[in-house]
Amino acid sequence: MLLVKNPNTNLGFEPLAGNATPSLRRAGSALLLVAIAMSWFPRLLAGPAPAPSLVTPVAGAAQVDPDPVFTWRWIDELMVNGGFEDALSSGWHTGGPDSTIWQLYTSSANDWATTIIPASTTSSGQLIQDVFIPSDATSATLQWRERVWNLIPSQRIGRFQVLLYKDGGAVARLEDASGSEPLFLSHEWVTRTADLLAYAGSSLQVVVQADTYSPLAVSSWYADVDAFSLTCEHSATP
């Protein structure tokens, strides 16, 4: 049975008379299909997106992950003012018997920390920053640049160290140089890195220390440091 719209009522569709012509019956069928389509179209627009289809691995497939897990990874910078662009007052503090050894060197292109050695037989000063390595770290890399000048390389008149302190005591020596080593003789910057992941969950102090052993160090020994960074990578699974 076919239905046609009755123009004299608001009751929708009514049966098509049996003696209607074939063309009229076809028109009624078309109207019915249009009405059904229009009634479902808003539902299609408002309905949720279909779920993705799952693909079954082909027979004999190898190394197929049956339960994939999504993870998020991000990197944090844990040191403050590592390039000394905000002088030595932001992030850093000084220590040791001669805490004024470390000073800021300023140029139009860059700033860095350098040593100003006092005119004494021996001296010792530190540049210190407190850091904390999160317990959920998957990597923790300390990096810096250094330059050690010994203008009398045949004599040990100064010592430059980068130390790691925990609970008030040194737990690791990350660098130990006098300036007489071949890589420093060109007086170029040297980049150093250290893996600190073993200290995840710990509060630490990065200590840059300069010691001198001779009055000659006043004009013949210097140490420069710059571009400190401590990058820590994390990952999380929802």
C-alpha cells in the first residue's frame, strides 16, 4: 500500500487509492522516501561518531601489540638563570672562605661567571645552586660550558671543580681541572654533561668551586662558566 500527503489535513499520510494512476503512485513513493530521509537526517548529525573499526592481524603476523598503551613525555628545565643573564643574584648564591671570587663578566654578546682571584697565597670560593630532581624522572642531564685558563701550564696554581652535594656533603665530582690539560690550552669553551638520574627524588646542590695555591694565580689563572642547564624528562601513562 502506498501513502500520499492529504493536502486538506494535518494528519500526515493516508493510503493511496487503489485506482490511482502509476505515475501518481510513483510520486507518492518518492514523497514517502523524502519524508523518511528528512526525519532521520537531524539524528545523523546529532549522533556520536562511530567507533573505529578494529583490524585483526593477518595470519602469521609477528610482533603485534595486543594492548597498545599511550604515554605522554615532557621535559622540564630545573636550573634558574643558568646563563647568568640575571647576574649572580637569581638562582645562585656564593660560599666558601673567599665567596667574592666568583663575579659576573658582562659583554654585549653574552654574560658568564668568572673568577677574580684575590692577592693571597691560597683562596677558595664557591658558586652554588639548589636543585631538586623529581622522583618520576626518566632522565636528568646536567650540562654546562667551561673555560679554564692557566698561563703557567707547567705549574698547578689553581683548581676548578664542579661538585654535587647532598645533605651537606659532596657525593660526586663532575669536573676537576687545573687548566693545564690539552683541551684548555686553546682557551676555547668546553661543553660538559653529567647524568644525574641516579639522584631522582633528591634535593641537591650544584657547586662550582675555584681554589688557588699560589700568588701567581692573581694574574695567571682564571675559570669561566656559562650555560648551565638541568633538563629532566618525565613520562606518564593515563
